[in-house]
Amino acid sequence: ALAHLKFGDVQGAKLVIDTINSEWIYTEAQGDLAAYLAAQGAFEQAWTLAHQVQNVTVYHGHVVDWDTTTLAQLDAFVKISRAYVEAGAGARARQLLEQIVTAALEAQYIRYLPDVAQLYLQLEAPEKAREVLELATQPVFHSKPDFDRSWVIRDIALAYWQLGDIEASQTWFELVFDRLNLGDNNGTQYNPEQLQREIIDFYIETEQFEAAYQLALKSLERVANAQRVWLAALAVGEYALPRQLLADCSVEVMHQGFERLSDD
């Protein structure tokens, strides 16, 4: 379907979508089509299609799993909301964002709320963005599955950073780092070392070099695999050394990593 949409062939995309046997892929493809229509300015068609996605309960003669349709619906709504925002249809976007928040809270899928917060920021509604993040970080959700996904917490940290709340963003970034169980994918498609690297990179790119250094040191203390230690050390070294920033610190981290690598 996406291949057809790339060339503006809406009818061809619809024909492909109608042949899909998986309800998840079907609803996801419907969301892609609705987002495409919104981006093209066909707001009424996009709105109608979005709510068709929401109301899919039976597909190819069998009842659609509630979790499947809810996740697919929320995925689609986020895509469509983003298309509305980028197309300048702020009122439509706000309506859909409210629905996303309600559905995400009801289903306890807080993974979608950082996306909503970022879209509110694009709509120049920082207070709404903060409100959504406060909902996402309520203690009641701390025992729910999404809080076991480190990339969700990372997304919350990034959203707080974009909001300008440096203290909150650091708190959540540090929580991600502390909870990462290196060598375990942590129930997500993200590699734990990749997440660790992203966090350190983010601190460096935002010139919080001391924080980056401290996180790199933490990784040395907890990682048993020497090669991973070396990669963590490079996260500071390759950025800091060329810029002559924290040179002594980065050399120390890289030296420790090299020693661990040599010992193995």
C-alpha cells in the first residue's frame, strides 16, 4: 500500500489494503492511508477513515482481538494527528489528540503519550504537552507493562527536554539508564546498548558533558562484557576528544574500557 501511496495511487493502495489477511497490518495500512489523505489536504476523507479504523471489530469473519485493534487504532491516530499538524489542520489534530489520550489512558498504553505531548508542542500548546506528560508519569502506571519498556521512559525524557524542563528530563533519562539490563532487550525492539548510547549521545549533543561522563562511568561499573564497556567508553571519547571537551575524563573512560577489553 505504501508503494502505491508513494506515487499518489490512492485507489491502488485501497485495493492492496482490501487483500490483507492480518487485522493488525490491515488497520496499520488504513492508518497510513488516512495519514496520506490528511497530508494531501483531504481532511474529511482522512477523518472518516480514521474512525473506520477505530471501529474495526470483525475482520475476515472473526472477532478482532481488543489489544490488537486498540494498538493499531492508536498507531493510526498518532500518524493521522501528525499529518494534520504538518498540514496546518490544528483543530482536527487537537480533536484526535484528545481521543488518543483518552484511549491510551483507558488501555494503559502510555507509550503513545510522549508522541501526543510532542505534537502539542508543535501546535504551540506547551501547557497541554505538560498536562499529557503528567498523566503519563502518574504513579498508578509505574507497575504497568509500558513502564518496563525503557524506550517509553526515554521518549518521556525527550518530551520533557523539548518542553524545556531540564530537571525532569534528566530525572527520566537517569531512570532509563539505571533500569537498563544490558544484554536483555527489555521487551522492546531497541537494543539496550543502543538506548544507553542514545542517552549518552543526547547529553553530549546538548553539552551536558559532565552528565555524559558520569553515565559512561556507571556503564563501566555494571557491564560485565568488556567489548560493551569499550563501546560505552567510545560514546564519550569519540565526541569529547575531537572537541577537546572533558579530555581527561574521556581518556580515563576509554583507558578503563581498553583495560577491560585486554583482560578478556
